[in-house]
Amino acid sequence: QVQLVESGGGLVQAGGSLRLSCEASGRTYGTYAMGWFRRAPGQEREFVAAITWRDGNTYYANSVRGRFTISRDNAKNTVYLQMNSLKPEDTAIFYCARSRNYYSDVERYGRSREYYNWGLGTQVTVSS
């Protein structure tokens, strides 16, 4: 069993920054990618960013590309999401997820069904 715990959410003004962390524990062997998703109030969950665990290849949603950066620390089993130039429309619960599936095309990790384990989420609120 794998547990994912997100942290780092909070309240920030528009234009500000936050850094989210997600630590994985348990049987993490066989992790091929980690991803971040978010769900805004009244909306469907949407993809934010993904990173392959071995090579560090990254993929971003168009809405965050250039503002958010995903990274990982394999030794700590932790994935990060650095969020800069935050906008009120970034307000959401952010979830990290773990994929056990291998794909050579990192864009395959933009789909939530590729992920097996999910964290409980951390709230990010951006005020205008």
C-alpha cells in the first residue's frame, strides 16, 4: 500500500507563490510517474502537471505552463509543485497522484485514469 500526503497549500494573494509537496510512503517501488491534479469549486478535476520518476520528464497543462514547475526528489520519495504568478482561477484543492504504468510518451500521464494512488489534497486559495 502507498500513502500520499500533500502539504504546502494556503492562502496567497494574486501574483504570489506557493510550493506544494507530496511525500509518498509505503510500497513505492514501481512508481513510474507522479502527477498533480486540481479540483476547483463546482468543476471537474483537471490535470496540472506530471513528471516521470526515472528520467524527470515533465508535462504541463496549458493553463499553468510557464508559471508552475514540477520536480521530484527520488531519495525522499517526494514530488513538488512550485507555483508562481498565481491567479484567482488557480483556487482549488490540489491532489498528487502516483502512476504504476510505464509510458514513453509523458503526455499519457495527463489522464487521471493512469494513476492508482491519490492523496487527500491540499487547499490553495488565491485572493484577488
